[in-house]
Amino acid sequence: MINEYKFEDGPELRDLFITVDDPESHITAIETFITYRVVTKTSRGEFDSSEYEVRRRYQDFLWLKSKLEEAHPTLIIPPLPEKFIMKGMVERFSDEFIETRRKALHKFLNRIADHPTLTFNEDFKIFLTAQAWELSSHKKQGPGLLSRMGQTVRAVASSVRGAVKNRPEMFTEMNNYMETFSQKINLLDKIAHRIYKEERDYFNEMKEYGPIHTLWSASEEDIADSLKGIASCIDRCCKATEKRMAGLSENLLPILHEYVLYSEILMGVLKRRDQIQGELDSKVDALANKKTEKDLFSEEIGKLEDKVERANNALKADWDRWKQNMQWDMRSTFTNVAENNLRYYEECLATWESFLASQTVDLHVDEDSEDRP
Amino acid sequence: MEDCLAKKMEITVSEAEKRTGRNAMNIQETYTAYLIETRAVESQSEGQCAPVDSLWRRYSEFELLRNYLSVTYPHIVVPPLPEKRADFVWHKLSADNMDPDFVERRRIGLENFLLRVASHPVLCQDKIFYAFLTQEGGWKEMVNETGFQLKADSRLKALNATFRVKNPDKRFTELKHYSDELQSVISHLLRVRARVADRLYGVYKVHGNYGRVFSEWSAIEKEMGDGLQSAGHHMDVYAASIDDILEEEEHYADQLKEYLFYAEALRAVCRKHELMQYDLEMAAQDLTSKKQQCEELATGTVRTFSLKGMTSKLFGQETPEQREAKIKVLEEQIQEGEEQLKSKNLEGRDFVKSAWADIERFKEQKNHDLKEALISYAVMQISMCKKGIQVWTNAKECFSKM
């Protein structure tokens, strides 16, 4: 169930409860957009009130994510549902699309709330509590667009320079792991979609299959009941197939998709760590070439060394946490898939067994009537 | 039923073999030959098994046999042959006549055909049929010598030609409608079943992809590795299980197909009745008109328009001698006609009686066989569900250990 959320620290320790619901569409002269209601209940002292209700649109979530990435470059920020992609299956602003997005946004905020560091982020607090105009004015503060662009340019440049020189073994292992994981999770995502498609095609054919038997029964006398029985069994199995498909689309597909996004996020986090290390390495190299101004440099280097150590520790801790959650998510999702399939087969089995029982009863009745004179 | 051949003789079509040979036009061709084995059923007290006789026949010979039976026993619903070409195939099945699976299913179908004929109270006594089973050489000549092709009414082949029959037996008319409906509904069912089979195949096979990816993923995981690996194995088992399931279902489809073709045989009997009734009505009409002509000539009144009448009016009457001669000819024809009509009537009534008896027999057989087939379909579904439950129970256990 997508709204179920496990509590890492146990429900008794949780002091921040967030829900995302009630999508509403807004039409202005320029655009149409959806806002979602975000309700927060908390017992934390830092919050002025114990309950908040605000409206947020997708843009606001994007802003929050980028602020978190900025403040914690080597922490694993949870994935956001993507902007609308023309997949041809779902229309923008269709009920299905909005509901899928709502669930993902709900998960996003709760994952942040559960994160030992991110939960105390100031921008997060403002996101949850500020009224619309307050949020707008807060968004306008902070480093401007140009400086952010500058950071990006530097980041790209340093990554090109091969920041992997002094990378600790542990992070190389993480990189290798993530490359394979990313590949596999993408494959699984495709496989799961393929299964969904095949099941849907099967369902569509089955819908036509049952009624033919009913049609046939209209021309028959002796076997009419058997034919009608088969028709009803097929129809019930058809409905069971529909349920199985729903299970896939509500559980497995969203989770696999999240982890596809996660694998991109993690590759990004590893790169940013490399960049931070790269800054240190390049300063150290520069020092090696200069004989004078050693003192100035060594203070700078000291600061960078601290920065690298903090980044590495943060990432290591978050990585362990992420792996544990991933294991839990995968275990629970695939177990759920197996349960779904079990329910499907058990329901079909019961249907056919009861049909068979009804037929063999008839046979016994026929045999008895033959014995009578 | 005590007398039927099936009780006295074990009949099997045990093998199929590819052959090459020259056909009637001296062209090299490849065909499949089927081995028919027969053995007299001895009482068990003898303790020894009777020897097995065997001979090879090809499909075209079976066709010849069936044509002969259809023409010779038009009042019987003659069992149908398995299909000549693979029809209602879904993607995995081959439409190729030489495909071993098709040949195997045809072998079973041919055996079934022989058993049906051998257990029919009338057909099993036919000498040509017995020779088909026991006499390898000269059988074709024997069949042709019966001259059955001459008896064949080509009008029966024109399936869609309608005959304006004034008084058909209503039961046959209803039966013809039933056979049309049966043909139509079974065709439809088989078509959709093939599509359903195709889709089901797709669902199962795609799960096989899990196996490979889980296995590769498990290589980078420490704790999750074992669970993933073993779950992947179960997914492979699941994907492979569909092959046997669908092969079994193919036999169910063949059972339905037999009755699809039986519907045609049923229709043929109805058509025969229609034709006989038509010929009867035509003969009666002809007789009536001849009687009328005779009367007119005798009394000199012309009630019916005839060219002769007109010309005689224009060019003079006939002489009394000419008239007498004509009347005599007509009286002979009328007598012949009355005898023919009597025998046609008798024929017609006999046909209706014996055909209806066989139709009742057929109806019982059909109801029994189809009910059994439907039950076997349910049994197959149950088995498929149980296999599914087993695999997913195992998979669930592996997943929960991840």
C-alpha cells in the first residue's frame, strides 16, 4: 500500500506527520495548474503551532528539492515524481496522473521527515508552514540564479578533470554498485511494464471469451448449463485478472520507478562528493607547486579537508540508511507481487472447482436416473 | 453395439512417417504416411496375444474412405476427418503440415476417426472399411470398383444452392439451422481461444525475464542475494510451465474441432433429405402435368397453353390416330411415373426414419462428448491454478527472505 509508511525510529518517536491530498485545479489567464493540500501535525518545539495546512503546487516541491540538494550535497534527497512526460498513455491532469503524482509527493515529504538530518532543514519547515505569499517572498531570497549557474559550471569543469584520483576505496565500490544497480533496476522497470501490458492484453481477450459460451448455450439443451457455467467461470477469472493488474500498477510499478529515479540521484550524489574532493585535491596540487604563501594555503586546505570529511561521513551514513530502506522496499514490494498472484490463482481455483463439483453432481444424478426402471 | 467392430478389434494409428514418392502426375512429392495397427481382441483366458497386423495409409486414402462412406450411407452422420490444414493457430503453433506437432495431433485425430467408424452400428459393418484396415494392396481399386462416385450427387456439393422445397420435414429444417449455428459458434470460440492462448503465453514468458535480471542483481547484493537468486529460479519455472499447459489445451481445441466438422456432416444429411424431397416434389409435379396433358388430349379440351396446341389450332388438328398414339405414350409414362413416385415416397420415408435414428444417436454422443470436454477444460484450468499457486508460494518465501 503506497500510503503505508514504515517508521525507522518507531512510531512513538515520530513527531512530524504529513499528508498530501485534495488536489485542486486553478485556472488563470496564463496557465492551469494543480495545487495539493499539505497538512502537518507536529509536537516539535521549533514549530510555533501544532498543526498547519497549506497549499502547494509541483513547482514548490521542485524548489524544496533543489534547496535541500544545495544545503546537503552529499545526502540522498528522495525522488520527486517527474514533470509530465508524453507517454501517450495518460493525459496531463487526468485523474490517474494526478493521483499517481499525489501519492509520490506524499511519499517525498514523508521520506524527508524521516531523514535524521533533512527533517530539521529550515527550508523544509518553511515549505510546510508558510502561507503562499510568505513562501514566494522567501523563495526570492538566497543565492541568485547567476551564482547558482556559476556553481554548476565549476562542478562540470571539475568533474571533467578526473576527480577520481584520490577517491577512497569505499566510494569506488559504491560507484560500481550503483552502475550495476542502476542497470538492473531499469531493466526490472521495463520488465514490470511489459508484464502489465501482457496482462492487459490477456484481460481484453478474456472479456470476449466468456460470452461466446453463453451464446452457444442458447442453441443447446442438454449442455446449456455446463456452457453457462464455463462462461461464468471465465468471467470471474477475468475480474480476478483485473485485480491482479491493479495490484501491479498500485505497488510494483511505482516502487520500481522510484528506484530508477533513486539510482540517478545516487549517481549525482557520488559525483558531488567527488567534486568536493576534487576541490581539495586541486588546492593540494597547487600548494605543491608554490614554495611561498604556505601558511595561507594550509588554512584553506584545512577547511577543505574538513569539508571532505564531513561530506564523506554524511554520504556513508546516508548510504547505509538508503540500502536498508531499499532492501525493505524491495522485499515488501515483491512479496506483495507474489501475494497478488496467489490471490489471483486461489480465486480462479475456487471458481473452477465449484464448477467441477456442480458438473459431477449432475453426472451422479444422471447415473441414478438411469438405474430407475 | 455388441456387433460393432470396435469391440472385436483393437485399432490404433501408432506412427507417422515422412515419405517421398511420385504422385498421379508423376511429380515428386513429400507426404506423411500413417501406420494402422489392428489386433483381434482375444478373450483373456487364452493368455496369448493375437498378432498385430499393420499397414500404411496416407491422408488422401482416409479422405477417399470418408467420401465413399458419405455417398454410400447418406442417412448417416459420418464421422469427420481431422483438419487437412492447421487452422485456428496461435503464434507459437506452426501452420506447416509437416510440423511434427501438427502431424502428431493429426495422427491422434485419424485414430479417433477410425474408432468412431468402428463403433458405429451401421458403418462398422462395411466391407470397404474393413479392407481399409486390413488390406494394404488393391484397396483403392476396390473402392473405385464400387462405382460410388457415380452415385454421388454433385448438387450436394453445392452447399449454398437452395432448393425450393414445399414440404420439408420440419425437424430437418430445424436441424440444419442448428448445425449452422453450431459451426458458427464453435469457429468463433476456437478463434478467440487461440488469441487467449497467445496472450497467456506472453504473460508467462515475460516473467522469465525476471530470472536473468534477479540473478545478475543478486551478484552485487550481500543480504538480498540468496532470496533474489532463488526467486529468479522460480520465475523461470513459472515461465516454462506454460508450454505443457497450452499443449494440453490444444487437445481440448481438437475435441471442439471434431464437432465443428461434425456439424458439416449433420448438415449433409439434412441436405440429402432436402434433395430427396425436392426430387419427390418435382416428380409429383411432373406426373400431375402429364396426367393433365393426357386428359386434355382425351377430352379434346385445352386448358393448358401449349405450343403444340397453338400450332394444331393454326395448322389444323391432329388426326385421331396421332392423338391415340400420344395418349398411349403418355399413359405409359404416367404409369412409370406413378411407380417411380411410389418408390421415391418410400425411399423418402425410409430415409427420414433411418436418418432420424442416427441423428438421435449422434445427439446423445455429442452431448456426452461435449460435456466431458467442458469438464476436462475445467480440470485443466484447476491444474494450471494449482501450479501457479505452488510457484508463487515458493517465490513469496524467497522474496520474504530478501
